[in-house]
Amino acid sequence: MEQYDFIKVIAVKTGTSIYECGEMLCDDNSCLAVNDKEGNFISYVRKETLSEALNLGIGEYPIDLISMPASISELEDAKELKKYIDSPLNIAVLIGNDKKEINGLISLKAPLINNKEIYLTREYNKILPDKIKKILSLISHMADKLAISVFLVGGVVRDLIKGIKSLDIDITVEANAIEFSRQLRKEYPDKVTLKEIHDDFKTTKLIFNIDGENIELDIASTRKEGYPYPASLPKLCETGVNIKDDLSRRDFTINSMALSLNKASFCRLIDPLNGYSDIEKKKIKIIHPLSFVEDPTRIIRALKFSVRFDYELDNTTDFLANKCVESGLFDNLGGERLKAAIKQTFNLNKKECFKEFISKKLYKMVDKEISSPENPSSLGSRICDITKKYNRCLSSQDYIWLIYFGAMLVNSQNISGISERMLL
């Protein structure tokens, strides 16, 4: 039991405001057990989560918005606890006889991490196009010359594990990406052009001339970010941080992995949040309890990935997504990021996307007054069939989402206002 902490539990009723809970929870070695009106345990909240929520300025919202479900066990043996604890989200189990009698919470002192070294050399050589590998070879050589750690990150790593091709090539360095890109340009003047510099986030866009073809790639600095308030754009806190800190700011565990490009550790997987395991389990999992509060468009992206890959949201992720939508915190959100998330989701042209979007009431983020269309499953099927039938009539596949979006607004009385909010 040395790797576990026992934490005291303070009972609180569902609907109690986050601010009130903050006044109740003063002890670092305690947490809240949220109970329903009958006194049955629903979920729990750790102090660090509560403090972060208060810093985001959402104290007037109910504690349910940031609470997490947990298993209840009468067992305190470490071998049994491992059945319930699943990092990074579900890192605790409540101890008690039933939902009315909670004695405390057993928590990991540190998340369970699979320390087994995994190399994706075979996948790298087999799946990535030769021209991309030539670019990465130049980047790797330059990074080693400057003694800088460099990585493939995000979707491309996920897709390599899944064995599918990806055009989403993202590179990050544990350094200033602008200076690194300038060194690349100096080292390979006939192959590298520095097209864009974005000093705010220390990122660049480069053009590589490989075998007569120009290929654009972005290079970013590893960074830490923070959110001043819910749904805000992230604020840069620090660049050149450790790759594990950079991965911890991302959306889902399956997108929070990196692949080393340095010669000494080439193709070694960096996976501090167990994304590899979640790919094996076919699970979509956020990284921390306030993920959807910080960026509610992640709720829509979770739907997109679940349909695209035929994955399920893990229980805690689904629970927190539903609570976030129910809270009303993001009613009438609007804006470019929301439009982009909806566009990417509906452009999959899958009836399941439309059905789940409606059944989970995600349209409330667009306009809280929208009425749900009747028979969304049937309507989604009809749109999918018609779109596929007349696909050749569309000037661009990028417009598919507008058909689904229009169907969602069939009962709306505020189409002009929604169009303005969504920048259509």
C-alpha cells in the first residue's frame, strides 16, 4: 500500500456551488463525496480540481460540473485496488460498504504508468511516405548536432500505432522552434525555406524541397499552457519544456504521445498518459477533470474520434462531457473553434455523428433554444444516403457539414442569429 494515500471524505449534496465547496474543503488530505438527495454517492472531487475550478472563475456553478464517478470497494488490498484504478483520470477508489457509507478514498501517489519501452521502428518504416522520412532525417540530424530533443507528436503517432497512414505530421522540439528552424535553413539552404514565423507560440512553417516536390511542415516548441477562463484561447506559460509537460496539455490520451526522432532513441514511444493502452482498449479519454471546461469543443472532438475510429468514451470522460453540456456554461458558445469542431465531425458523413450530436444535446452549445429534430437517427441516415448519392454535385467535400448543420436547425427560430454567431 506504499504507493497509495488514504484521503478523508466530506459529504456534500448535489447542486452545491463550487464556491461553497471551496469553503468546506480546506484540508489538503480530504476530498468531497457528492451525494444525491437520498444520500447516495454519485461522484467525488479532489481539492486540486476544486482549486483549479475556482481559478477559472466558475464558482457559481454546481460541484457536479467537475466531479468524477468512482468505484466503491470494501477491499483495501493493493492487488484488488488495481482492478479499479485506471490512470490518468480514474486514479482513486472510494472505500465503503455501499453508496451511503463512504469511509474514505484510496488514491495513487503517482499515476500508474506502463514503464515498458515501446519502439515503433517497423511502423515508422512501413507507413510513413519516403519523402516525409527524408525530411525527418534532416530534422533528426540537425537536432542531434544541436543536442536538442525532437519528436513526432499527436495524431501521426496515434495513426502509426493503429497502422494507418496520416498526413497530420507535427514536430516539436524541446527548445525554441524558431531558432531551430533558422539553423535548419542555414544547414540546408537548398532544401529548406522558412515560410512563416509565429513568435507568440514559438512555432514555424517550413517548406522542404524533396525530390523536386515542396512539402510544408510545422515545427513547434514544447510548451505549457493555461486557460484564463472557460472556453478561452490557451495562454502560453512557458516554452522549451519537457516533452511530458507538453503532452499533458493536449485533448485525449490517444493524441498525447510522442515519438523520438533523435538517433540514440529513434522511434521510442513517449507515453506518459497511457495512450497506447487506450488505443488497445478502443477508449477515448480526457487527461484531467477540467478538460471540457477549459475547451468545450473537445466534447465534439470526442464524438468525432469515437465515430471515426469506432471507439467508446470511457465512463469518466462521458460523465464529465454530459455534466458540462447540462451545466449551461457553454450555451450559445459560437465562434470559429466551435464551427471547426462541428465541421470536422459532420464532414465524416456518418449518420452516427448526427444521431449522437442530437442525443447528447450538443446543439445547445450552438444555441440553447434549438429544438431537437424528430427521429435524429432516421434523419441522419437519410442525409448520409442523399449526400453519398449526390456527392458528385458538391463542388467540395468540405460543404457536407452544412447539410447536417442545416437539418439540425430545422425547428430553429433564430437561424440568422446562429449564422452570425457561427461566422457563416
